[in-house]
Amino acid sequence: MTAQYLPTACKSCGRAALAPIHLGVEPTCQRCGARARVVPGEAYQERDIALFEQLEMLVYGAELSAQDTQVVSILLSDVADRTKAPDLVVARLLRFLPGLAHLTPPLPEARPDLAHALGMLLPIVGTRFRHPSSQAPHA
Ligand SMILES: [Zn+2]
């Protein structure tokens, strides 16, 4: 069996990461080493890490305001939209996350893959939403 990777959120530095989950072992933040919290939701695989990290950098770099973060969360939370019309959701998100248009490789056109990428954005944006104070520069 391949290891499962779950999104984790670090309370200390406010960053999200995809971490391999081992039963009984607390995940730690790969950036600052603090204890990280597993974000309930979808599980991923090792091959998803690259895209997850790219999306995380993108969201982090966008420095969304609290209000914009909330709007983005709401857009992503619509599961029906996300699975049936992910292209439409991406189009709405571009206003807040213009970097989505410049991903390499670009976001897939295929709906299931696009919905998969949007699913990853949810825990990332959720982490930003819960830990906005970490926008402040840190050592
Ligand atoms: Zn951290």
C-alpha cells in the first residue's frame, strides 16, 4: 500500500503542506518544525505533492486580505460547482489568485483533474483563513 498524504496546517508559521501520515505519529511542519495539525478532508498521494506545494506558494504569495480569503473559501466550498464546473470556479478565482493562470504545468483542462486541484486549494486557503497573523514576517 502506498502511503497516504494528508494536508496539514501549521499553527506556528501558518503554512499548509502535504505530509505522509503514519498512524500514531504527529505530523510536524516541514518549514518550522512545529507540530502541525491534519486538515480533515481528502487524502492524496506522493505524486500530488508538487502541485500542492505550487498551489500553497501561490496562495501564500497572493497575500489575500481576510475578506478575500473568506470569499475564496466560499467559492471553493461549493462542492457541486467544484466537481461539475471546476473551470468556472477557476475563472472566478483568477481575480484573487491570478497565479493560477501561470502554473507550470498549467492546470489540467480535464474536469476531474481540475476538480482535484481545486480540492487541494481548500485546505490551503483554509489554513490562511485560520492563521492570518502569520502574514507578518517571521525569522
Ligand atoms: Zn510551521
